[in-house]
Amino acid sequence: QEMIDEIRGWLLDSEKEVLSSTWTEKTKLELNQTYELYLQKGKLCDVDFNAVFSDDEWVSFLSSIDNKKDLILHIGPQKTGSTTLQNAWASAQELGELLRQDHFSYKRINPWTGAFDCNVGVAETRFSNCRASKDLKEFIAAEIAKGRNLLLSDENLNENFAEALRSVIDEAQFREVKVVAVYRRIHEWLFSWWKQLNQYTNKDADGNLLVDKDGNPTHEPHKHFPEHGGERVPSFGEWYKNFVQRFNMDELASEHPSVHVVNSYKAYFDHVQVFDMHQDGDLVTNFMCQMIPEATKSCSALQTALENGVELPSEKESDDLAYDIISVYTYEEGFVRKDITRPLLNAAVKFFFEKSGATIPRKKCDDEMVDQIRNWFYESEKIMFPDKFNPSRKNELEQVFESYLTEGNICDVDLKTIVNNHDFLEFLESLKELDLTPYADPPSDAEKNHLVLHVGPQKTGSSTLQAAWEILGPELDQDNYRFRHVSPEASDFDCHVSRWGGYTDCKATDNLKSFIEESQKSGANVLLSDENLDERFAQPLRDVIDDSLWHVTVVVAYRRIHEWLVSWYNQINKTTNLDANGKLLIDENGNPYREAHKYWPDEGGARIPSFSSWYSEFTQNWDPSELVDNHRSLKFFHEYTPLFDNVVVYDMHKKGDLVTNFMCDIIPRADHSCLKLQNQQVNIPIFNPSVQLETDILSVYAYDQGYISKSLSRQEVAEAVTKYMKESDKSIPRLCNAEMTKEVFEWLVNSEQAMFPDKWSPKRHAELTEAFKSFFLTGKLCDVDVEEAMRDEDWIDFFQSLG
């Protein structure tokens, strides 16, 4: 009551002072009445928890939602930004790590990922009679048991999957199940879908269906002109008439892909929501903050990035098919030489229009088609957003559609006007002088050279290998190998720098592409390497490496997890990226960098964490059952095996020398290099060895306890400790965490078995156990026991002797 009276007085006094000219006794009476009404809402009163938990209805309700999580099911449809969303969710550098912190598990679900068992059409990849697989059921059950929210996604989850998903998602097990469909305006969607369907062909030059190495249907860009067996890309108008002929033209709105999929899922799920991708702002940020508000850390980080002007990566639209239509027409009409390839002519036509700035001329759009699409647009918008549709809204949509029409995307190319363009004809004539030798048929298997791609991961001897390849330059020349250390810093990739400083949305540059192409033309083998070529770089590398020109070998190095963890702990904690004021260290070129620890903690320096506390933070977002899949070597292996046919694992624990084993066992046709190494005719030093952080940790503790003069620098003391230990044979006591040690050992056994399933045996298990015991006895998996050390008079005397 005292607080209520105090606020009442505050209200009356402040109103009287600020609005003194209008203050009357009547004003005072009205304010008191307003305040009493507000009090009745209870907002100024505390929750009476005793009363809540004495109420059976409240107790029953709260018990029913205890520990229940949310399930978000993103169902597409295609061409509605799904790739942009999925890339953000899957990327550790984008949202992957934040989603984990928000207790969300993301999984892309479709028949290819094993989430569904479906019947597949013979002629095309059309799925029917789909059932949720055992893997999907087990995944959902496991995540529920872990107490995690679920984010499931795929852009192809049409009506064929609704019932299957309903059968495996029990709404009683979740706080909320939300199905989200994305809405894209029909005129934009039609144009994008036309490009999607027609930029590839699923047949070879003989009319046979294309299949991949596993016998599954596949597709590829158009390689052949129609007269040589290639398919002709229809104009948008031709394609549209064929596309809509299967629909009832009076009910086109219901055939809008977003409307259709929403209606399909409403028959099975109670909560189906529509996300409008045409809102102002960033697609990913809008989706996360509006559709998944429970992911508070993800939403906040995205909003902060936008406020700081960080550009978020998005899916790029494919090239306009007008280039191909123009290419085919000019070829068939005899404007270009007959030995030019379709891809090359396509690239040339695109180059002309982009370089010259010329606009592709268009015919007048078909009025009947335009009217149909316009009405389809209005009616589908009305169905999707009935509460927002009114005369004012329709007027806005009319302006949107008319503006889109002026871009000419859905109007057919005016081919005759194009070939009457003098500049264009001159350009086509210049192509007749082009040397087509580089574009000849690919070599046979016997003629192919080798391309070896060493992808890391970090802390698996990469620096030593790369240094060795520089030293072995003459021998590699004799073996006809060209070595290149590839990275964004070397201008081999164009990457977006994410809001957290990492690289995302990477694309291979012309620089790297030219190196590979020139090497192939010169008949050289290629060795590409970097220890950071993770999931961000797998597809870009796939895009510039042509299997028809190379024998490709992708190499993933394997290091046992207990050794790797200690090495990674040392690597990231031996330096800091902050100055004494807590600001990022930036070099003269504006790039962030790291440096050794210079300052004591009370001077602004960073404190190196103990190994166990670092390990706990490093693994905090993983369930123990997920540790195996987060072994870096296994992650890299699983990223590359879907993209490349020949991915091999190099076991760096094999007896012998690291570099010699790699060159002789992994690199084909490197006989000169291998022989020189086997004969020990070259000295390869170990680069970037791990450091021991124990001396710094003990020094900082001694400093905190007042045993060290503040006049001494942190580096001086750590170096003095190292020297003292070497000269006196003194060791630092350790404190080991038994639970963590057991977990690391299980991680080791499980990851080794997963990495080498064909070599696994009881003997290997026993050898692995002995190797782990031996490593454990070094104390590297244990913390520095600083308190025990400082109970030792020798250590106290040593530190005090420093001054």
C-alpha cells in the first residue's frame, strides 16, 4: 500500500508541475479515477505464487507445458528464398551456433537426406506415397529427449509429405507446432520457376535420361544445340501456356504454390502460418524474428548486424534464359561459326549485354497472359492476406504489377530486332576469330592429370605439409605438380564477412579458376591446400573443378580427438585479439589480427581459461551423442563426400614421417618428391607446433596472489617459468576432471571407429586405449593445479626471486 500511495503522489505532483496551466481540482479527481482503474488490472502488484499453486487448474496447465519445446516446420515452397534461409541455419558462421544457443536443432528433411521413404517415378524424380522414415522418427524422438526445439525445413514439402509429417509429429509432445509457408508474388514466382525448370536438361545428346554415379536421375546445363540433340529453351510465353493448361482457369488462385501448400497442410495441422517475403528488410532477419521469436539470440544478433550496416548474404538468381534463347537463334540462323559450343556462346552473349549496357529488346507481352497473371496475383494475395486486402491495398498491388511489367521479364525476346543491331552483329563476327582450342572435348581418362585437394582441417599438420611443398619446389616441378595455397586472403575466394567476423557465402574467384584452367591446358598436375576448407568452400571448389578434365582426389587429414583438442585449445588461447582496452586489434590494412599475451589481467589482459573450463564451453551446445559428428575430420569428410567421388582420409598417426607418408601414400605420380623424402635428403621442420600454456596460467595466478612485482611483464615471467622448469626439472601439478576425461575417451573411440570402420577391431581398440592412457599421463588433458603449486615453497621462492 505504501508503494501504491507513493506512485499516486508521484503521478499527481508530476502532472501538476508539467501541466500547471491546465491543472484544476477536476483534473486531480480524473487522475485519481484513472489510477484506480489501472490498479484494478493488477499490473503494479506482485504475482501471488501461493495462490497460483493452490489452484488445481493452474497446476494442471503448468505441468502440461513443463519442458515442452517448439517445432517449426518450414515447408517452402520452391523459389521463395529457401536456399538463403537454409544456408543461414546450416552455417556455423551464420546462424548455426546461435540456433544451438537458442536450443534449436536444425535439420533439412527430404527423401535424399533419408527423412522419407517414397516411391520414385521412373522418368523423373517425382515422389509419391511418402512415409516418414525410421531415421526421421528417431531424430525427432532424440531431440525431444534432449529438451531441444526443432526447426525442420525443405522447399519441396508439398502435399505428398503432409500426411507423412503429420504421422510423425505428435503435437502433444510440443508446446507449439507451427507450420510456415513462404509467400512470393505469382508474377515473380512464375518467372523464377521458368528459369529453374529450363536452365538445365535431364537428357544427353542422344535423348537418354541423365543419371549420376548411383543411378539416380540428375540434370546438367545445356551443352548441345538443338540440331545436335540438345533441348530448346521455350520462351516464357510458350512455357506459361503449357504450364497453366492443366489448371481450371477460373480457380488459378488456388494453384498458387504458396496457397496450394498452405491448403494441403491445413488439413493436417492446426497452426499453419504464412510468411510474406515481400516485407521491407532482410529475409532471414524477418523470418527469424517473426516466425521463430523464441530464438531470441538469433533474432537479436541479426537485428544488430543490420543496425551496424552489415549486408547479409542471400541466394543469387540464375542467369536470364534470354541469353540462351538468343544464342540458339543466332547459331541456327548462321550468325556464328558452327564449331562454337552452346555454353561458350551463352557466356559471350551475356558478356556483350553486360559490358555494353544494352537492353535486351522485348516483344509486346501477350495481353491475355498478362491479364491472367494480374488477376492471379490479386486473387492469391486476397486469399493469403484477407485481413489486409482492401481497395487501398489493391491499388498498391496494381502499381507493383505494372512496375514489374515495365522490366519486360515475362515478355518474349524480340530476336529479329537483336540481329539487326549493328554492334551485336560486329560482336558475333569477332567470335569467328576466337581460339576454341581450350573448349575442345575433354581428355580421356588416360590423358587426365591429377588434381589433389588437401582440405585440412586445422591442427592436423597442415602448416608442416604446406611448408614442405614450398621446400620441395624443384622435386614437385620434376613430378609436374603446381602447388597453390588457396584462401580468401590469397584472392582465391570472394566471401561475405559475416557479422561475427567469419567468412560466409564464398565463391571461387576467376583468379583460382584461371590457375586451374591454365594448369590443365599446360598438362600439369595440381596440388591445392588449406586447413580451413570447410563447408563454406566445398561447393565453390566443386564449381571450378571439372571431373571430366581431372583425376580428382580430396584429402581429409585425421587427428585423434584427444590430441586435437589440446592442440586447438593451445592454438586459440596462446594469443588474444584484444588490446588492453578491450578493443579489437586491427592492422594498418584494416584486418583483425592476434598477438601474444602482453598484459596482466588487471592491466586489461585476457586470462587464459583452464583446459576443463574451455572444453566445457567448447562442447556446451552438443549432446554427448553428437560429439562424434563434430569431430572436425569427420565433419570435413561428410561435407566433401556428397560432392566428390574420391575423398580419402590421411591418418597422421601412421608410423613414420608425416610429410613422407603423405607424399608417398596420398599424392599420385609424385615419385621424385617421395624418393627424396624417403632418402632423407631434405630437412622439413615442424611448423606451428603447439605451445604449453601452463607457464602463463601459473604466472598469472602468482601475480594475482602478489608474489610477482608489477614492474615485470607477463611475457618475461612466463619465459622465466619455462627456463626454471627446464633447469630445475620442476613440474607443475595437475588437477584432472574424471568425467571430462571419460567423455573425451569415448569421443576418441567412437570417432576412430566412425572414421575407419573397415579397420576397426578389438586389437585396434586396445591399441587406442593404450595410446590414450599414455597421452593422459602427460597431464595435457588436466588443468594446472595453481593452488597446489603455490603451496610449494620452491615455487613461492622462485616467483619472489624475480623481483
